[in-house]
Amino acid sequence: MGDIIAASIARLSKVQIATFFSNNASVTRRRCDQEAERLVRMSVHPTSVQGGTSYTVVSDDETRVIQFRSDNSPLDMPILE
């Protein structure tokens, strides 16, 4: 059962990543990855779970997370508090 759930989450994440870049055509996944790698000074990869309105990557050592969001979908800071 766990393998089915993991596969479903992986498929959903791929769709969410494609949707994010389709809705934000002025930026590419490659450009986001390059910027994240510049910021964390190492390779990055997409997180296993993505949001519906963002693109999130984690550093290879899994100590830093970078999230890209569109202007019309700012991060809700009060929710994080």
C-alpha cells in the first residue's frame, strides 16, 4: 500500500510542477534550479511533495529549502507563526 501512495504522490508532484511552470511561463524550471543552487552553493532537487502554487527544491544535503512562488501567490507568513 505504501508503494501505491508514494507513486501517487510522485505523479501528483510532477503534475503540480508542470502546472506551476505552465502558469508562470516567464520562468523555467532550469532557471529556478540554477538560482537555488547559487543560493545554497550545492545541487538541489525537487521536494517529494509540491504545493499547488509553488515550486520547492531542497539542497542535496537536505539542510536548505527554497520555494519559488508567483507574485499572485505570496507565502502566508501568519500561518507559519
